[in-house]
Amino acid sequence: MTKYEFMRWLTFPIMTTHLVTVRNDIKRLLKSSKQVSNKTSILDVGGRKSPYTINLPAEITLLDVPQEEGTREELNLGFTEEILANIKKERSNIKDIVIQDMTKSTLLDGSYNAVVCVEVIEHVVEDDVFVKNISKVISKDGWAYFTTPNGDYIKNEGPNKNPDHVRHYTRLELKTLLEKYFDRVDVHYAVKTGKYRVKGLKSYKLGNPLGIITTMFSNIVNRFQSKGVANLSQETAHLIAIGYK
């Protein structure tokens, strides 16, 4: 375990509800995996600096597009040489790094046991091709895990529109899309919205101890608020979807 991984592991319990939920979900999926290999191979799509697969007992391949000027650069999306160098130094479970657009995938069919795609699909114009290619690279009995903003409640429009989001899916829209390429699909809501979620999103800064306490407390409260919201279409921030092969 690297120093970076240790610090991440140490602070996971006080991180945002979304991050903790995703990691716990992936851990459960890994434990219930039908794969017989010692380590599940996971393709982390849009993974660049992804904290979601750190320290997991799996072989991780990170896939992302190269960072471009404009919106991607402003929002820190995609790979840069600096990001690549840091990843190789900080992560011990990285098997490979692929710089590629998943809608133009050249990866072999069935080459991974699972795919993780966290807060990515809302950025993709050709979402049907994107999901189709994800499905193709997953081997038999594998799974794909997606999260995206909850379009039943959070509309990407008006003055607060995110310029890099193509769409926000409703639960039905996301389920319908995934069912085209997966044998079984589960889509549910996650993470209660409100002041505690917002305060919990603030960064931890060593020079602001009161801010650290506020953020920690807010994340803990929001974690409890977010229990039992799987079917709550309103006042929830995310959709979580799992597609099974």
C-alpha cells in the first residue's frame, strides 16, 4: 500500500456519501462475483484520478480520453502527462492505463470481468454506442456499475446548467438504455440532497479546522439521511445502475 493509498483508506469513512456508497457497492459486487480468478479485472471508464477503485482487491485498468483545451481542461477531465505520472506513482492496483474514447473502443470482447463508470455517462453524446461497447468488453457473468445525476429531480437547464453534461437521465431512461445490452438491470436512487450534502462536498483544508469538523459532521449526517432512499425520486442526487451479463 502506498502512502497515498493509506491516506485515502484512512479518510474514506469521512468522505462524501456518494464516494462511500460507490466503494461499498463495488466491494459487495466483488465479493459476490462468480469469477474464478484470484483477482477480478475491472475497467474503470473515465477513471483518471478516480478514488472509487483505490485499494480494491482487483486489477484495475483506467480508461479515459486525453485532456483537451476548453471545457475538458477547465473541468479537469481526461488524462494529462502529469496525471498519468502521479497515478503510476500513487496506485498499486493499476494493471494498465488506456487512453481511448469508449465510443471508439478497440478493446477485445470479454476482456474484463467488470466495468466501473462513475459520473461519466452524462458527458457522452453517443451514449448508446458507449453502453454497447462497455457491455462487449465484459465477460460472461460480469457486471457494469454506473452512477449519474438523478434526472428525475436534478434538471440540467437554466443558469446553473453544467456545460459538460449532455443529459440527465430519468430512472426509466437509464434502465431502458441499459436493458438493450444487459441481461438484468437494477436502477435506483441514492444520496439525499439538502444542506448536509452540500456542506459535505466542501474540501478538507488543514488551515481551517472548523471547516474540517463541519464537513465531517455533514457527511456523517448525510450518510444516515441517505439510508432507504432507493425508490425516492425526489430530493436525491444520483442514480445508481448495475447491469449484469
